[in-house]
Amino acid sequence: MYLKGKEYKLNFIGRKKIWFGVSAVLVLISIIAFSLMGLNLGIEFRGGFLLRTTLESPATVPQVEDILSKYADQGLGKSIIQVSDDGLTLTMRLPLIEDESAQLKVIEGIKSDLKERYGIPQGEFMIKTALNNPAAASEVEEILERYKDKGLQSYQVALSEEGKSLSVYTNRISDEGLRVQFLNGVKDDLNQRYGLPEDDFTGPVREVILDEELVGSEWGKEISRKAIISLVVFLAIILVYISFRFEFKMSVPAIVALVHDTIITVGVYALTRRQVTPATVIAFLTILGYSLYDTIVVFDRISENVNLMDASGRRTYSEVVNESVNQTMMRSIGTTLTTLLPIFTILLFGGETLKDFAFALFIGVILGSASSIFIAPEILALWKETEPRYAAIRSKAEKQGARERVIKKRAEVVPMGKKREEAVGKMGEKEKAAAGVAAKQPARADTKGAAQPAAKPSPKTPSKGAPKKKPGSGKATTRGPAVSKKKKKKKKR
């Protein structure tokens, strides 16, 4: 791993017991939290009431929450509220109230409060526009009466105090051709009589929504069932793909990492009590793909390095895996951070539905990156080194490492000179044997127990005819008759 031009090598595989311990604690906490607390399911999964309506005056989420606070004893504090950008379209997902009469009373109370504070238009269509000149309600009604033959059956006119802001609510005209004629005709008549600001016929026409729907838990159960089926199929496909692309022993750690991420994500939702919605399920399936993507990148580098670095048989599989993780470390960090930045922005400034989606993504991306570094490679290295080939390499490496440690220990415990003698004197017999120091032999004792000095070797008497060296000279002499130089020359010839 390179950081600002410097190489850093971290021992991920050597600390696998730490990673496995932390992971086991997180998984255990998640399982306990899910078992004791469960998940905070949305109305799509446990049933509830959906209310959508168009308002005459814009509303905000805190204002609507203030209205619902009156019904906190009915559990409406967990409601999900969404408001359009202009504040005129409101959607509320209310928890299910078991008592049907109490539920009807609460719904009517909420509608009454909304109508009193913001106004709820009567009709199915709304035409809203500004006028250059003030108008009167009777004059507008006179214009609308001309279109009774165009499918118009009922209408309601609302004008501002100065008469320059007009809202018209009408019944829905089902025939597309008649509806277009009605809208274009009303627009032209209003423009001729009062003048319309350019491009300010807002309507564009907008449908007035007043939708009340009781949502049962069956829909959520169906979504859950399909999500589980999708997950099982996804895992099976991944198992086949990684086994074909790499090997079977790489597919199992990848799936273990996915299950690990899934359990911890569920535990986080159980602990934080965040509501589980369909958006959460979609995000959950998305993070599985991201987690797998990061793991495959690491495994691809491991596969390359095994072919390149392991040909000599001098490096263990764990060392190759550790080198591969270090090589992909900065890439994983960079990818994770760039992915988390927009997700974090949505988590801060997005709407309620987007926040549900972003929260699941945020947790999943972090866990996916962590498992691809600290879980999947370690499991792979542990499993692969049970194979005879890699087990033999590891055994050889361990023996070599033990030999090097002994040599290093010798160098540390056996110094030179007087310090050597002092160090050897302090060493035990086993330490001397490990350091290669011979123990001193005790002097031999006589029969009475007195020590006898070792006998000196007797000088050997030279045999007759053996050459003798003269003292002070390096040449040897013989006792035989002298040989003249001339004879020596003849012999050489």
C-alpha cells in the first residue's frame, strides 16, 4: 500500500484472530438485538393507512407533524410524511389502528384539521393561474357555464382578495378530446377578459388527489417473500460465477462475507429503530452487489499474485494474500469514500424516503468494504493452507523462520571476547546447547578423589634417516652421505 510515495505493508492476515473476534462480537450483538427488539416495519409490511390529498395552501412537514401529535396516543408518532416541492401535495403513511371505529375517527379528525388549516379543494381537477386584471367569481362562473356541453358537470371558483389569483376546481372529464377543448377554451377566455401572465396557467392542469387507502400487511409479506427468493437466486448465481471465474474455495468466503454484512445491517436497523420500508429492501439488495464487487476485486488480485509470486514455492499462501490486500487497499478506500460522499449528502438533506434508502446504503457500503478486507481474504487464506501443497510450504517457512530466530538468538546471547565468557557462564545447559557452546569438561579425579593434571604428550623421536631441521634455518638435513651437486644435475638430465 502506497501513501504519498511511501510504501506501507500492513499484516492483515497475521491479525486475523482480531478481525474474527470483532466480527463475532458484532454479529452476536446484531442477533441479540434482532431477537429481543425486532425490526420497526413500515405500514407496507405490517399494515396501515395511506392518505394523499392536494392542499389549497402550502404545508411543511413539521406543520403536519404538529397536527398528528394530537393523535400520539394512537401511535401516529411513527407516521411517514411527504410534501411536494410546492407544499400543495401531501402524502401520509399512518400506522394501522386495530380498532376500526377509532381509526375512522382519527382519519376524519386529521382531514378536518388539514381542511381548516390549509384547505382541501373539492373536485377532481384544479386550474390555478394569476390574472393581470382583477376578476369576480360570478364572471368566472359565467365563463365556465359555456362548457357544460364539454363534459363539465360541477365546479368551484376561489379568488384571492384582490381578485388576481384564481383557482377553479372541476369534476374529472374522462374524454381526452373534450378535456383538451375545455382547458384550451377556458385559458383563451380568461386571457381575453383579464389577461394572463406568460406561461402562468398553472395548470397546467393538476389532478386533485384525495386518496384514502387501507394498506394490508399481505403486500409487505409478498415483497419480503420475493426479496428472499431473489437473495437465494443471487447467492446461487454468485457461487457458480466465482467458482467458474476463480475457484470454489473463493466463492464460499465471498458468500460468508455477504451473510456477515446482512446480519450486521439487520442488527443496526434493530438497534436504531429505523423503519424498514420497500426502499430499505431495494437498498439492501443494492449493497449486496456492492459488497460482492469489492470482494471480487481483491480475489482477482490474489489470483494474479498466486500465479506470479508463488511459482518458486518460497512464499506461503497467507503472504500472497496479505500482499494482494495491501495492493488493493488504497483503491478500496478511495472507492468507498467517493461512494459514501453522495450517500451522506442524501442522508443529511434528502426527503424521508430518500433517507431510508441512503441509510441502508451507507451502512452497507461501509460493511461491504470492511468485509472485503478483513473477513473474506482471511477465511480464504485459512482454508487454502489446509491443502497439502500450501501446508508443506507453510511448514517449510515456519522451520526456516525458527532457524533464523535461533541464529538471531545466538548473535544476541553469545558476544565476543570477555563478554562472551561472562555470557556463557550465565547460560544454562539448554541455552548453551541451543547457542552451540560446548560445556567445559571437568578434570579427571584419581582414586582418592584428588584431581590429576592431564598427561603431556611425549615428544616423538625421529626415525633414522628422517630429515632434521637445523635450529634457526628452514632447511631440513639428512644423516646420510652428502650428495654432490654434479650427481644431482646428472639425475635431472
